[in-house]
Amino acid sequence: MDYVPIAWPFFVALWFLMALLVALVEIGILRYVFESMGISRRYLLVLLVLCLLGSYVNIPVAELPATYMRSGEVVNVFGVRYIVPVVVSAPRTIVAVNLGGAIIPCFLSLYLMVRHGIYYYSFLAVGIVTILVHLMARPQPGVGIVVPIFIPPLFTALVAVSLTRWYAAPVAYIAGSMGTLIGADLLNLGKVRGLGAPVASIGGAGKFDGIFLTGIVAVLLAGMLGARRHAPRG
């Protein structure tokens, strides 16, 4: 089950943000980012690239019968154009897990939590972000559950900074990834059946862009905080 979750202009924009991040790292502007995240520059950038590439891949885990089905459309929600896959078999909704928007972020979040021992901050931040995302999540026929693209990353960054300054970046990534998955997907699984979506992707479609942007925001947040901690005093 391979398809691009959002329209090409928006998907290209995410690749542009990734290239900009790499450029900032290479010229030294984000020199303290990886100290805060606890992951070497090479591995973190590779993981972010894998998240983008993995957004193509949805791993089926269940099937739901559907009374009607939307197919081969482009749906505009919150200013973003999402792709509805073409149905080539009997009407049904396939529940899948997105590789780049769910599996990789979950493993990276678990690693960051254990690596830094930030269980309290992580669980508290995930709970807060989960509530916000759940309130904003919208069931969209043909697509699944959709959330605004920019609000969750920005809110997550504010929550992380409010809870901890030193570990703000890893907490932001954990809370943004897990909070979005739980608040948008897991708590709305019961609404998927009647949406006529060929694929209900956990971590994909209307959530992937927000989850990926949360990773970018976490990295930029780490860079800003690192620069402030290491700024000369006098």
C-alpha cells in the first residue's frame, strides 16, 4: 500500500524544509541541536529523511466493511490537499499503520524517553497535547481523521518549553508525535468506519504532515535553547 499521503506541492514543501534544516546544520547555526536531542547529527537527519520516505508506506492491520467509498479524489482540508487512493477492489476501509508517521516516530520517541530518563515530562506533555489534538481533530470523508498542520507543532513546542528548558527538544518531539497519534488516530478509530476512506492510516494522511513538522520544530527548538545556554555572558 504505497501512495503519497498529501498533494505534491505540500509534499515537496516538506522536502524543502528538510533541505533547509540540513543547510542550517552544515553551516553551524544549529550546532547545539544534537547535544540536546542526544542523537548524533548523522543519525537524526537520516531518521527525518526516513520519516519522509516512510510516509509512502502503509502496513495493513485490519479491514472494515464500508457502505460507500470515495476514490481517486483530492480533498482540501485546513488548506492542505490530501490524496484519496484509487479503489481497485470491493468497497472497504483498510486500517493501516504508516511507517514514516507512526512506526519510526514511536521508536524514536521511546529511545529519547529512555535515553534522557524524561518519563514524567514526557507523559505529562503527551497528555496535554493529546487533549488539544483530540479537540481539533476532524473526521474527513475519503481521507480519515485530519488535524491542522501548524497548530499542534507550535502548541507542542510551548508545552515542552513550559515544562523543561534543558530537555525541551526531546519532550517536544515525544509529545508531538505520540500526542498526535493518540489524540487524532487512536481516540477516533470508532469514527473511521463511516467516512468512506479507502485507507485509514494511523500516522498517515491528515496526521503525517503535523507529525513530521513536530520533528522539525523540536530540532529548531533545541538549537535556539542551546544557543541561549552557550551564549557568552558579560
